Amino acid sequence: MARHFRRLGAFTAAAIAVALSLHAFAAVAQTSRTWPSRPITLVVPFTSGTTSDLVARALAEHLSSALGQPVVIDNRGGAGGNLGGAVVARAAPDGYTLLLATTGPAATNKLMYKDMPFDPQRDFAPIVLIGKSPVIIVASRRLEVSSLKELIDRAKANPDKLTAGFPGNGTLGHVTGELLQQRAGITFSHVQYRGSTPIITDLLGGHIDFAMDSMAAYVPNIKEGTILALAIAGASRWSGLPDVPTFTDAGVPIEASVWYALLAPAGTPPDIIAKVNAAANEALNAKRTKDIFDNLGIVSVGDSPARLKTFIAAELERWAPIIKAANITLE
């Protein structure tokens, strides 16, 4: 008799588990059919006014129109983008919480942070690669160099004497600076800042010699002639600064771009991913978005979730040995 009740209990538990699974499946299916029926939150893992924030706001306007619901920006800055990333990684996979990620929280942070609150490849579903902004190397006018070659020659003649500014430890500007040291056989001192604005201030004041960062914040000063652009780490020259060579043109074959991507919590239904992907691709082809991106020095990309997944894997493979060689670790 006891054995009978145990079997009955096991059968009942299994039946309940199946029923719950079917209910959850039905709930997800219903969500997919009616999505979106309320506002969507787009988490930006950096503060307002940053390039990431401007990119998100440019997209949000078009996404709101295309999807028929407001897209609300939620700035969650901190820990190199990990705080905002964790919010989305823990969110319900129902399409109502999305992430405007950059290179760090979407990929390279996992190579540096000792205690990551999420794994970007495991905890996010890729939606679309939004665009790329090449890293630029700029110099103070007081340094009196006119090219990347002259900067490298000066650094070789004065090991560890020149001072470079970066927008934070572990940022792509910093990692690209480490790669430059490896490729060019030079060494220089590092100063880490909280973002681009204080770097520009110290470049103008001659307190640092040069800097490496994503391009957008530096363009006005470059055009005014108060800061000198030495090279862009893009595959080709940028139309907004046609006289500035690429690193490859300047004799140092380096390509590095801060990139922006839309991600969703893992488990988000594929048809919701497809809807957001289609709307985002429409936004990237809209003239207003293109104009905003051009002003920021961002090259639009677009395409499929599969392409973004492949791209992220390739970025991790490319930067992992450089980060390891430089021994970049973050708390």
C-alpha cells in the first residue's frame, strides 16, 4: 500500500510539473502574440549624456513608433556597464526589458572582472549590432607631434615618459592602448579617467600628452584645432575627418571600435526578438538616425541576431589574449 501511494505521489508530482510547464509555455505564447501591450524599458548601462545614451535615445524614438508602445530609457550606470547589464540579465524574458549594450558589458568585461554578475553569452539573447565607433588617438598641441609615427618615435626615445589618458581601466580605449604598446614596442604612463570630458580638459591644459578613446567626444575639438587627431583605428577613414589616417595607414595595423548592440534577457521568445530586430534595422536606415550617428562618428551596421552572436564570439576571441598579456583585472 505504501508503495502504491509513493507511486501515486510521484505520478501526481510529475503531472503537476507538466501542467506548470504547459501553463508557462502558454503564457509565453500569449505574451508573444500580444507583445507589446505596454511600455518597453531600454536600459542604458551608462549615465545620461554619454554616447550610449544618445544612441539609445535615437533608437527609442523610432522603436516607439514602429512597435506602437513607448520605449522608456532607464540609465543604470556603474561598474563599467555591469550594473545595468545585471538588471537586464535578471529581468523577465518577455520583451519588456532590453539592453543597449557596449563592448564591455556585452563581451569584454567578462575577460577582466573577477566577479561578473552575469555572463553575456549565456544570459543575453542577441538582437542586433547597432553600430561601431572607431577608437581614436589624439594628442595635446603642447606635445608638438604631427603624426602617429612621431608619437611612437618620441615614446621609443623616452620610455614611460609620455602620459596617456584613457576613459577608465578596462575600457576599449585602454585595451587598445595596451595593444599599441605591444605592436609598436613602446611603453608609456597611464592615467585613468571617468569618461571623456576630463580627458579633453587635461589634453587642452597639457596635463597629459595623448589619449585613446572612442571618437565622438573629441570631434568638435579636433575640428576647432585645439586637439590633434593622429589616427583612427577603423577599417577605413571616417568621412567626418577625411584627413585623419587609419592606424594601418600610419604603419600600425590596429582595428578597434567601441560597438553598440541591442540585447534581451536569455529566453526571450524568438518572434519578439524578430520584431525588435526588424524595427531596429528600420531605424538604422532612417535618415534622422543616420544623421545622428554621423555626427557621433558611428558607422551603422544592423543585420540579424545570428550575425551579432557570431560577432560577439569573435570579439571575445580577438581581445582575450591582449587583455591577458596586459594583465588587466577589475574588481
